[in-house]
Amino acid sequence: MMYSYLKLGPRDGILLISVFIMLVLTLVFKWSVWEFVSSVIAIIIAFLAGSMKPNKKDVLAFLKK
């Protein structure tokens, strides 16, 4: 790898590709800067939510008593 200090993985590549797609859509459909920024923020939030680990707690434990 040429730039090993960046430590980019496949998830980072998918995130960059999705941001690039939003940039292309912004240019094609002539979106405003705010629409582009809000769509990029939505993509980042979706990636962060997808990487969250599920909680293993038994939430309905009080019903089993």
C-alpha cells in the first residue's frame, strides 16, 4: 500500500464512494450547498448507526419474572 499511514479500510472506501455519488448528483440536478451537506451528513449518520453493536441486554427481563 502506498499510503499506509492513512489506514483506510473497505468501509471507508464505501463511505467515500457514496459521498462522491452525492457530489455527482448535486452537480447533475443542481442541488444547493445545503442539500449536499445535509445528504452527506445523513450518509455519515447512517454509516455510524450501521457500525453500532447491538445491545445484548435482555430488555424484557422484567416480564419473565
